[in-house]
Amino acid sequence: MSSVLIPATILTGFLGSGKTTLLKRVLGEAHGSRIAVIENEFGEENIDNDILVEDRNEQIVQMSNGCICCTIRDDLRATLSDLAARRRRGELLFDRVIIETTGVADPGPVAQTFFMDDDVASQYLLDSIVTLVDAVHAPQQLDTRLEAQRQVGFADRIFISKSDLADPAAVSELQQRLRRMNPRAPQQLVHFGQVPLQQVLDLRGFNLNARLEIDPEFLREQEHEHAHGHEHDHEHGHEHGHEHGHEHGPDCGHDHEHGPHCAHHHHHDDDVKSFVFRSSQPFDPARLEEFLGSIVQIYGPRMLRYKGVLSLKGIDRKVVFQGVHQLMGSDLAAAWGPAEQRESRMVFIGIDLPRDIIEQGLRQALVG
């Protein structure tokens, strides 16, 4: 049983965003999957007692549908190791883990646990970080709390709750703001935690694969902003739309009707920002490795998530890389197709990253 890694999902979001509502739905649904929920905070306000069979002394609670719930006793590493050990011994039965963070938690250290601790890494596979955003209170929270921005920056998927209670124009503006902070996380409006389980679990957000989802509207916005002076081979922002499930035309008309440059009316100067680098010139492998290694050393604490699909000189296969803070991994992916344009695409999400320095270093690592 222990040879198969246990998938883990990190559920994060600011206070009142609906994490517990979503969790209750996940736990209460008859999905046939036994889920272990690890909570930073455990009390009556979280999981309803009527779906629990209590054993307070153990701090591990069996639920009536076969799921289990526990608090973080010592630290996350110890809790995960203990759960896995009890699973191996047959004392606990569960198929996957969901970690619910506190509302003000930074998901970065939680994610790093799955890579930095050998015992945890040998037993668990971090699947994704899912972030809930409260449509009513998020604008103020993002303005005042860096933790809320970090949660958005780390996300593999963003669920926007309470949109029915907010002004539609404000929701649209919020979506644009979130897209600028994290263009690789699909966004979805949700009501009362009613989210299909397949949109929460098995998202493979940390898989090293050749899919790099970048919202096509974000690419168009960047091209508009940098059309003067920056030469990044930015002419083809339309071709990424199928990867993301978006099928919009050249304007932003799916949420609003402001014409092609609708995303530029209200730019919030968030600390967490993102940018995309693209080039049809291949990279020199040694120069690129040296440069990426140096920026991760210098700026790693401010780099939340970054990923790329790369074209390297002398290598006929795609190379994928991604990272969290200073932790970076890379791997060979499928070969470039004969009719496929070889283009490197990279997205960086971080706190006040020096975009000009990073882009200049990447350009200097190109074969030129």
C-alpha cells in the first residue's frame, strides 16, 4: 500500500472565503474516496459534529462516511508522517489528504514540506494548491494583507465565492486583478461550496509536464502594455486559449463589454505580480541553467511559483521546469512535433520580482 504515493491538496483562502463550506461538501459527498483532512484549527465552527464520530483524546476523528479529520499536533511534517504510518499499519484507511490552512497562512512553507522532507516526499505527492477568494471582501484583503496576495500567487486553481453578493462590475475587476497576479490558475465562480470534486482533486498542479496554462487575456494585456520597446516575440497570444478552456475572441467580452483593452482601467499595484517570457530562439542550456540557478538563489524567497516549457539548443525534446521559492525541478518532456513551432514559454509569479533583470538575463541566455 505504501508504494503508491498519497495525493495531497492544500486548500487555502482568506478568512470567510468559504473553505469550510467547500470542505463540508467534499466530505459529505458520496464520492467513494476516503479523505483525511488536516486542519490548522479544529473546533465547532469548522466541521459539523453531525458528520463526526468523536474521539477527542486521539485528535483524529473518524467520520461517518469513512473520512477522517485531525489537527496539526506538532507540525505538519510530524502529522503527515504519523498518518502515513498508521495507514501502513492498517489503523487508518484513507486515499488522499486535504490540508486546510488557517485564513492568514502562507501556503509556501506548507508546499515546501512535501519537497524538503524526505520522509514526507517518499509517501506523499503534492497535487495542487486551491485558493478560495471572497468576492465581497477580497479587494480590501488584497489591498491590506500580503498573505492574501501570496495565497493567490501560489494557486493552481482559484474559486471565487460570494460573487452573487457583489456588484458584477466589481467581480469582473477582481477577476482581472487575480489574472494579473496569477495568469496560470484557472478561475471559477462558485456558490455555497458547490464545486464538482474533479475540479478540486487530481489537478496535477505540481506535475512536471509540458502544459503551461496561461490565460490568453493576460497575454493580450501584456502585449498591449509592452508593445513599445520590448521585443519578446510576443506576436501570438491567441494560441494558448485551448489549453485553458477559454474560447473568447480578441476582446475581453466574456465578463464585460469594454472593448479590447478592458483590463487597463483599474490597475492595483499589488506586491504579487506575474509576467510571461516567450521566445522562438532556443536557449543555450549551460547559460540558462547558470542564470536560473543564480536568480533562484537571489530572489527565491520572493518567487512564489514559476514554470516553463523550454526549447534548448541540441535537444529535440521539450524541457519543462517549475519551482516554488528556491526549490526548482526540471525534466524532459515529449519531442517537438514536426509542424510545431519551437517556442519557450515561461511564467514567473512573485513578490516585487525585478522583471527587467530577469528578462534581460533570459535574453542573454538565448542562442544568439
